[in-house]
Amino acid sequence: MQLCVIGTGYVGLTTGACLAAIGHDVICTDADAAKIANLNQGKLPIFEERLPEVIAAAVAAGRLRFTSDGNAAIAAAETVFICVGTPPDADGKANLAAVEAVARQIAQNARGYRLVIGKSTVPVRTGDQIKRVLTTYASGRFECDVASNPEFLREGTGVYDFFHPDRIVTGSDSDRAATRLREIYAPVLEGRFQCGWHQQAASACGWKPPAWVATSIKSAELIKHASNSFLSMKISYANAIADICELAGADSSEVLRGLGLDRRIGADFLRPGIGFGGFCFPKDLSAFIEMTAELGYDFRLLREVQAVNARRVEQFMRKVREELWVLQGKTLGVLGLAFKAGTDDTRLSPAYGVVRELLRLGAHVRAYDPQAMERARQELSGPIEYCERAEDVAEGADAILILTEWPQFRDADWPAMANRMARALVLDGRNLFEPGELSRHGFHYRGLGRAPSDAVAAPALSS
Ligand SMILES: NC(=O)c1ccc[n+]([C@@H]2O[C@H](COP(=O)([O-])OP(=O)(O)OC[C@H]3O[C@@H](n4cnc5c(N)ncnc54)[C@H](O)[C@@H]3O)[C@@H](O)[C@H]2O)c1
């Protein structure tokens, strides 16, 4: 099938490449001509595991192309996916300017029939508006259906998630649209693909048939906002429980494990931290609150989710100050800048919140992130030294702060790091370690929602 994907960011690029991998002819376009030029030279704008291999294979097979000529891309394809950004406005509502611009562009360049699929995360009833724009601005013989196909991929495992979704949600209001949507995703629904990036059949990679959730357009739009808000709520709940554990003298790892083992609750997203960030949860939560308010519902529950999250960086900084008192002139080693592990995305990263606060208080920062340092160099200003290895942040540091849960931080040479520091202190903003793990290497360790653990003295030499 001939598909056009508009917007080649985390969602559009991953979706376009994976749709090509399952056999469609895909043309990706973006308003950012430099991004397209780079893609045509094989340079990816984002870090996403497995994506380079999937793109290279699809391009080599002649099924994936990139163009900055959006009009031509629209004219050539039977089905158009809208994957542009929907950033927050100052009032928290979703800014739909890019979605509207793309709908107009489609109306002006498509002839004959088009299925226009909204993949961007949008407030309920956006589908109606897209349809209205398509009809209003149509400049020739043009007939269309609109559908909603919200995206649930997780940055960092986006390729895996495309091939192994829990569910595929499609909202449409015509049989013609519903049939085409099912045809597009048939290889994923039936496991008819090699597992994306290597030559194993789907069945050999733990693939299970996803649920096919066919709904109205409005329901599909709501499913996405309701899902992200629920996941945000789970994170804020875990953070609130961690705070309570600290006050009560309990251990949040024990409590949250005990909670998550209940299948009705589930263990995912029950880990305390310095808060959720990224391009999805914060903006989708506020857009959902604003949109439900427009509908006449005051979603106070979600406002509290926001409030809990907003306090996380401040609470973490309180711990830093409790340990170090004055920060001016001190050196802080920072591990992690991305908003979560597995990505180079730093949008609304809580790690940035901590780093900015450290700099404001006059500290000198030595930072390392496996993927996000290039972005951070452009986005953060102040006395930050970017290190080549995780171990190097320890040099002369008064403390190391773990701000992103990259698993490789666990494998760093912690005993050597302790020796390089002015004071062997770790403040773990992601509970990457268990209490006691670093203490045996001589660190004073503080995590979230549990008692600090003191450095264990080296055993005395027997006389
Ligand atoms: N990032 C995620 O993990 C994720 C997951 C699920 C859903 N979403 C949703 O998907 C949408 C896209 O998110 P993203 O993270 O990929 O954003 P992104 O910023 O990485 O990519 C958006 C792309 O759209 C392009 N664009 C903007 N206006 C355009 C226009 N008029 N014509 C053509 N291209 C245009 C931009 O240049 C950019 O490359 C958002 O609504 C987001 O909420 C994101």
C-alpha cells in the first residue's frame, strides 16, 4: 500500500520505517528540510534502538523514501498519517497548529480518495476538526475519510513496540476506513513479519497477537489521553507512597513491590523518581485536564497528579542541600540528562530541572549521559563539563546524583569512583541501586523513600 507519513520525529520516523518493514511503500516528509536532507544521507535525527537497521533495510529494499516536498508526497499516497508535534500552549492546551496546517496541505494536494489518519496525540473531537478543514480547503475532486490511530510506543523501545503492541487502537466512522486500517496492520496482527531488525520469524521473538481495538474516532482519541494520564497517575502515586515511606521509616522498594505484584495493579511505573518528563506525559496530562474542563468536568484527581510531579525536583534538591549544605563552589557529578533511559530525548527532562537548580545555586556540574549530551550542550548553559565516561563525573566531586535510570550506570567502576571523589556520596534520584549496594564500596547513599545507608567501613586488618 502507498503510505505517506507527515512529520518524521520519534513517532513519524519510527512508524514510517516500521510500516515499510512490513511491506508498504512509505514516503516520509517533514517541514524541517535539514532533517530530511540528513535522513537522505543516512543520518538519523534521534537515537532509537534498532531504528537505523530498520531504516537501512527498508531504504535498500526501495520501500522507504524521504522528501521535503510534502505536496508531492501527499499527491502520491493513498493513505496519509499525521505524525506532527502537538506541543503545549502556555495555558496547557494542546497546540494543534501543525495538525491544522497538515490537514490544509492534504486538502490542497490530494485528488481522488484519501484516508487521513491522525497519529499525533490530540484532544477528543480533533478528528471532527480535521474533517472540517479537509472539506473546507479541498481544491479539487477529493473525497476522504478521517481516522484516529493513537500511538503508544515508548521512546527507546519504539521499534520493538511497533511489532509487539499490546493493542492497536483505530477509530473510524466508515467501513471503508476501518477495512483499510486493518489491511495496513494485517502483518502485525497476524505476526507476518521477520522480527523487524533480524531474520527471525515473529513467533520466535515472543510475539503475541495484539488486541485490535476498533472504536469511534472520539473514543480512540480519548483512549490515548486517558492512558497517558493513568500512567502519569501511577508514577505520582508511587512517588507519594515513597514520600510516605520516608516519613514512616518504611522501605519504598518493599512497599511498591508488594503493591505491584497484585495483577490488578501491575508492577510497571511503580518506581519512585524525580518525576515524569518527556514530550508525552506532562503535556498530555495538562491537555487532558484542559479539554475535560472544556467539556465541563473538573479533573481534580489529575491536577493532584501534576502537583505531586511538580514537587519532585524541589524535594530531591532538598535532600542534596541536607547532605551538602552550601552548594556554591561545590562539584556535583551528574549521571543522566535524558528524561528517561533508552533515549536521547531531553524534552521536559526532570534531570534538566535538577541541573538548572544546581547551577543557580553556584555549583559546578560534571555530567555524563550515554545519548543525550549532544542535545544538552545546545540546550543547557552554565559551568557544565561533559565527561566521556560515567566514571569521570566522579573527579573531585562532592556528590554524584543519578538522574536517569540508564542500566549501564550500575556497571560503572564505583570503587574507583569513590577514590576520585572529594566525598563519596551518592544521591540516587531513580532508585537505581538497592540500599547497601554502594555502601560496600564506601559510599554514603541516599535513595528515595527509604533510609539513607552509610558507608560500610573496610574490615579491620587482624593483628
Ligand atoms: N514521542 C513519543 O514517545 C510519542 C509517543 C506517542 C505519541 N506521541 C505523539 O506523537 C506526536 C509527535 O510526537 P514526536 O515525539 O514524534 O514529535 P517530534 O517533535 O519528535 O516530531 C514532530 C515532527 O513533525 C514535524 N512537523 C511539524 N510541523 C510540520 C508540518 N506542518 N509539516 C510537516 N512536518 C511538520 C517536525 O519538524 C518534527 O520533525 C505528538 O502528538 C506526540 O504527543 C509521541
